Amino acid sequence: MIVADDSLLLREGISRLLVEAGFQVVGLASTGEEALAQVERNKPDVAIVDIRMPPTHSDEGLKAAQEIRARHPDVGVLVLSQYVELGLAARLLAENAAGLGYLLKDRITDLDEFAAAIRRVGAGGSALDPAVVSQLLGRRRDDDVLEHVTPREREVLALMAEGYSNQAIADRLVVTVRAVEKHVTSIFDKLRLPVTTDSHRRVLAVLAFLRS
Amino acid sequence: MNQRLVIPAVAVAALVAGELAVVLTSTSQHAELRVVAHPEASVFVLLIGWSFVGSGLMAWHRRRTSRFGVLMMAVGFAWFAAALTASNRPVLFSLGLVIAPLWIGIFLHALLSFPMGRLESRAASLIVAVYYFDVTVLQLAWVIFADVQRSQDCASCPQNVFLLSDQPAVASAILIVEQAIVGVLCLVGALVLLVQRWRNATVPLRRALAPVLVSGGVCLLVLLFTILLEPFSYATGRLVGWLGGLAFTAVPLAFLAGLLRQRLARSAVGDLVVELSETATPPDLREALSRALRDPLLQIGYWLPDSNRYVDLDGRAFDLPPAGALASTVVEHGGQRIAVLVHDASLLDDPDLIRAACAAGGLALANARLQAELRARVNELRQSQARIVEVGDAERRRLERNLHDGAQQRLLSVALRLRLVEARLASHPDEAELVAASRSELERSLQELREVAQGIHPAVLSDHGLAVALEAVVARSLVPVRLSMDLDGRLPEPIEAAVYYLVCEALTNTAKHAKASKVTVQISCSDGRALVEVADDGRGGADMAAGSGLRGLADRVAALDGRFVVSSDAGGGSAIRAEIPCG
């Protein structure tokens, strides 16, 4: 694990928290370039990157994240941001959501969720912030297909969009995997989407559908 | 000498010199070395000399500072002096031999320095200098070594009194260098310069230069032709028959024709007065002046006394061009400077014409100046408005950045530590619960702080641009939105901010008042203008005066020199359109 954030306080704080949660932190970085160098050197499973870093404090982190993904496809990247933006999520996840996460920085205080997201990303899955997902689901549409989706299916849809696998969804909602599978099939049917079991492909499909 | 006496004195001198030249030519007992070779063309002795002196006097009278008139007069007198070769007395004849070709050198000098009276390029100076050397030093050298009676096959010629030693070989070598090499090179070089001058000239300048350049060019060709035809006679400065006579008479006449044309041009100023009294709107003013001065590229700058600068009619800064092909003339009206005309430098040749045009256009220019001044003020106002908006935006950006880098990060790290403490308090549930409560309180504060920061300045806009920022705005909208954007890359920051706030405000208004079922947002950029349109299908009736939000947006757009239109008919939906220059 490497942590890249230009704030010393946060960098240290996050790494202590991660150690506490049983992760091994192998490097710290305060700029996008450093993050890239750390990834080269230490080959972590996951790089946690703040989106806003020096020198311009705009999208250095984003660029570093894309660079890491291009050069080291096996390294998961978790992008953290003080604000989460739908448009940015779309840009970040544009082609491939595998091994990629995009979370609001505040989520790190909820250690269990944070750790689960890191593990998903490390295992080649995805993690999309619930705030982004709720922005997507809350969006008013003129062709409201979401009207036909039941509240329970909506919950499942949200978790799918966040990147959870069927097993994880079942655990969270305290139902059986079979039940989740049934919901998923029904949702894809209603949204007229081709069924896919790969959870990160599912994220892209749902995201693309909800943005359209 | 009293300047008023110069003209009569020169005229009398020219009459006398011409008379003497005719007497010398007609009483000459040898035909071979006369300046005008053929007896039937001897009328040109007078025509050429007098026309050069006469037009030189006119040129000098018009612009005494220019050397051009003096050079023209000098050509005429040198021409008369060349007639000394017709003399039957050995001393005068020999003197004539030495100075015979000098008039051609002066002619070349005058032609290349037309119309300003000075040689404007190094090449021209070089050609003239070499040619002077050619017709003085080399000519003298030839006279010293040439027994003219024999070498020029002129048995009836008087004795060459300057002959030091008869060296036929040396004399003919000098003659070859003088004529065939240096002479031809200089003449060809001068022709090339004339052609270049023509090609580089602006349209009005060409019109002014044409007669003299063309007739002068023909003269150079005649001289070349003469050398090629009679390679060894040129040293006596002779012309060949009618053709040469006509060509050289044409040059001063062409110059006089140019002067006459300027007189006619001045009558165009009369038309200008009439035209201005009929249609005196400022845009026509430039056209009218440009016609009167025959300079299609004429520009007018209006003087702003408060800020000591010129502006154009639209109030934009107007810079005077560096001296060169263009010249500028300040226009005064009622003792005040009001404007400057930037025109072709050739017009300086005729200062009276410019003066007349300025006088005729004075009142109209003074009126136009007021309009230009007003527009300049409006521009300044707009710029200061834009600066105020920019300063405000920069301040908001700074505040947001400070919150982000400061308070938000610190609070977050406090929340992190509380989380660590919480983990260590597993065995003390009460304390752990207290810490957890504090942490969730802190998290709520963080969320509120984030919303405040976002409200102060949408960081995502400056960090990632319009497309990314608007997607979230559209997603949050309570009315379904169709967003279409057609932009290549990012717009300048103030424009992005204006478009962003405009879309946000319009969507908020629609949600609050319009009872609309859908909104379309279209953003595009073409021909250097950014276009934004937000249209809904609601009940309409939006009023600019009703909301301060719309008012503020209109100000923001106006500060960027854009246009902002709200169209909203009861029952017909509302549309807000803005057009902002983004070139």
C-alpha cells in the first residue's frame, strides 16, 4: 500500500489507520510524481492518491492515477477527493473500472467501509463513492425507467454501482446470494441491460446507463 | 540671396545658357561630338535643358527643403554645359569633353532620389556614387590620354588641350571600363531599383510615382541602347536622335503632370466639404476622407486629452505606426488637437492637400471624436467591471483553497485520530461511544464545511472544467435536464465561471418558479463566441427585475462584453441566452 497526499497530517493519519486495520504501508508520497516513483519502486497492491496535489492543486492526482493505471495495470488505484463529482467519476472510470476506486475523503473515518473498498480495489474490483451513486440515482429523468424499480432493487442497484459483488451485497443486506442474483436479473431486465457477472463491468454498465 | 530672386535669376540663367548652347551647336564646325548628334534633333538642346530647369524650379518652389528640385535644375544646366563639345575653340571644346557626361550622372541621382530628394537605400547611394566617379574621374582620365581627333574619328574637331600623352590603348581601355562595364552595371542596377520601388509602393504612392518612374525608366533604357549601339561615343554624353530627345523631355513633363494631378486632387476636397455637410455620420467620414485623399488605407485616430492617447471610432486603443511607408498628420479644430490621420507617406508631398482635407473635415472629426471618447469610456467601464468580477472570483477561489488546505484537512485528521482512539477503547464502551458521537458530529461539520466551500467557489470548475462541473449540477437539478455541450477543450476561466453560474441560476429559477417538465441546456463555441442557452417548457413570465440572481448574471456577462437575453412569455416557457466573446 502507498499513500499519496500533500497534507502531512492526513498522510500520516491515513497510514496509521491503515496499519491499525492490518494493511502494510510501504511508501508515502506528497506529489503525483512521487506517487508514481513509489509505485515503480515498491509495487504495492493499492495506491491511495489524493486528487488535488501540488504544484497546481487541480488534477495532478487524477493524472498520476491514470499514469499508474496505464503503466502498472496490476496496481489498484484508489482516488480520494475532498469533494466527489459525478463528472469526474465518469472521466476516471471512462473505459475500465477494474482495480479503480473513487471515494470522498471523509469515508476514511469509517474504517470498515474504507478497508472493504481498499480490498475490492486491490482484488481488481471497483469502489465508487455512495455520494456519486446517490447523485446518479437521484437524478430526474424524462424517461423514468427507474420508476419501475422496487425500493429493494434500488438498494441493490446502488450497491452494484458502488462496486460490491453479489456476495458482498448479500452480506450487507443480510439476504442470500440467490436472492441478490434474482434482484440483479430483474434490474437488468427492467433497465434493458445485458447481464454481466463481472462486478467492475457491471459498475460501468450501470454508470453508463444512469448518466445517459 | 533673397529667396524671391532665386526663381527669376535661375530663369534668366537658363535662358542665357540655352541661348549659348544653341549658338555653340549651330556654329559648330564638327558634328561628331555634339550632345545632340543629329542636326534635325537640335531643337532638343533647348527642350531638354529648359524643361529640366523649369520643372526643377517648380519642385523647388513647392518644397524648398527637398533636394529634388535643385537636382532637376542641375541636370538642365549640366546638359547645356555639355554643349561645349560643339565649340570650335580648343579650350572650351576640351572643357566640354570633360564635363559632357556629367548631366547623365546628375540625372541618375535625381531619378533615384525621386520624390523625397534623398537616396533612400544603400544600393541607390552606391550606384550614384560609383556613377559620379565614372563620369568625372574616369572621364578626366580618358580625356588626358585620348587624342580625340583620331580616336573619335573627328578630323575637324579642335585640339584637346588636356591631352598629356597620346595613348590610344590606355584611352580605349578606360573607355571600355567607363562605359561598357561600370556604366552598364550602374544603369541596369538603377533600372532594377526603379522596378523594386514600383513593386513595393502602396497604391496611392504608385499613382504618384508612375509618370516619373516610367519615363525615367525609358531614359535609362535609351542610355543603355546608346552605349550598345555606339560603344565608344558615350563618353561625350551624346543622345541618339529623336528617341533620346523625346525620352528625356518626357521626364520633367511627367513630373509637371504629377503636380497638375495633385492640383486636381485638391478639388476633391471641395467635394469632401459638400459630402460631409450631407452625410456626416462618423463611419462615412473615413470613407469620405479616404476618397478625398485617394488613400484607401487611411485610418483615423481620435485624441483623448484626459488619457493622452488616441483611440479608434470604437474606443479601442489606436497606435501610431512607426515612420516609414505610413505617415501621420495631427488634425486640430478650434485650436484643440482632435484627431490624427494615418496615411500613405506619399501624401506628405502635397501638404496643402492634407491641410485642406483636415480643415474641411474638422467639424465632422470633432463630432466623431466625442463618439469615440464615449465608447472609450464605456470600454473602460466594462473592463473595470470585468476586473471587479475577476477579483471577486479570485478571492472566492483563495478562500476555498484555504478552507480545503487548512480547516478541512485538519478536521479530517482529527476525525482520523478519534477513529484510532475509538479502536483502542474497545474495552471501555462508554468512552468509546462518547468518542464515536464526537466523531460523527465532526463528520457532519466537515460535510457542512464542504458545502460552504463548494458554495464559495466550485473547485471542480477551476480544477476540471465546465463539462465535469455541470454534470453534477445537472444531476442535482429537480427538473430533468438535457445537457448538450459542444466545446473543444476549456474556455477562459472567467467565461467558464459565467456559464457555470448562469446554468446554476437558470436551473434554480426553473425549479422554483417555472413548473417545467424538462429543461434543455446547450453550450457551444463557434466563431470565437461562446453560446449558452437554457430553455424550459414551463409557464414563463420570468422577469429580469424580479430576481437579483438574473441581474447579477447579466452584469457578469456584460462585464465579459457578452450579450444576455431573457425571453419568457406567459405560458410559453422561458429561455435565457447568453453570447460571450471567447476569442
